Amino acid sequence: MIETIDLIHQFIQLACTGAVTILAARYAIARRGDWFFQLLAGAFGCYFLGDLFYTLHMLITGGYPAGFSADDLSYVSSYCFLLSIGLGLTGEWTDAQKEDAKKYRRVSLTGPVIVVLLHAAYAYMAGNLLYNALTCLPLAFLSYYTLLLFLSAGEGYGPRPSLRRYHGTVLLYLFAECMMFLTSSFGSYEAFMVFDVLMSVTVLLMLRAAGKEAAHDL
């Protein structure tokens, strides 16, 4: 019964990640190869491939992938694409804006601290230290840059000042991802599914927020 519910959810999530990948790619083409939407399409595309492998593995073997598998590699790649967006956006700041943004850097460090603590708890309860390290590292950096960009978005930094809502949805996405890891170590399938569904919702919200940025400039 649990496997059937999970499989149905995976098909729904595949539809979500597949749709946002195509739409993000269309935004990139419409904006003449804008790197922001190219990287966003890459992030969604990697997550879609991870979900596809996970779903096919369940259909073919009747069980879940064990250890660090191809789907985990796809998910980590997705985090790296999102991190590249954060690095690219802060790279568009002027020297004066970078100096002014220092007032937010200490607060932004709370992001990676929370991510590391959650992964430490997950590793303590469930083991698999290597897997935790490979996922924790990009998520920690992503949380720092996303929180920094979210806090500084009100200042109108860089040529993309309308992305505050996008950064907010990325923070929500990070929360859902980390809580998925943590609740899975508790063996609470119901809680895990709640956060997994939340993750599916956040990718839709993420694209919607990014789409408003595209509409703002076109």
C-alpha cells in the first residue's frame, strides 16, 4: 500500500519537474539564452532525471534504490545548479553593493549552520556519512547564498531586483529537502510524504516567481 501511494506521488512529481524544466527552457530561449533560466532549467532537469530513475527503479525492481545511486547524483547536481544561480547573482553586484551586503552575511550564516545540524542529526540516527556529506555541502552553501540574496533583495542589488520571491521559494525548497532527510531517519513515512509533496509544490512556486522576473523584463 505504501509503495503504491509513493509510486502515484512519484508520477505526480515527475509531471511537475518535467513541466517546470520545459517552461524554464522556454524562458531561456525567449530571453535569448539568459544564463539564469539556463541554470534553472538545468536544476529542474537534474531533479526530473533523479525522479525518473527513482520511479523506474520502483517499477522494475519493486523496491527503493539502495545506497548512493544515480538518483542521488541527479539531486546533488540539481543543488549545484541552484548554487550556481546564487553565485551568478551575487557576482552581478557592484563592489559598493558587495561591501554594503556585508551587514547580512552574519545572519546568512544561520542557513548553513541549520543545514549542517540537521544533516548531523540525520547521520547520527541513520548513518550513511558519505551520502550526508555529499548532500550537505552544496545545500549548506546554497542556503547561505539564498538567504543572503533574500535579505539583500530589498536593497535592489544587481540588475535583477525583482527576485526576492524566487529566493523565498528556494528557502522553502531547502526546508522541505532537509526535513525530508530528517523525517526519513525517524521512520515516519507520513511526515516524509508531507515534505516530499511540499517539495513538489515549491518547484512550481520557484518557476512562477522566476517567471514574474521574466515578465518584468520582457
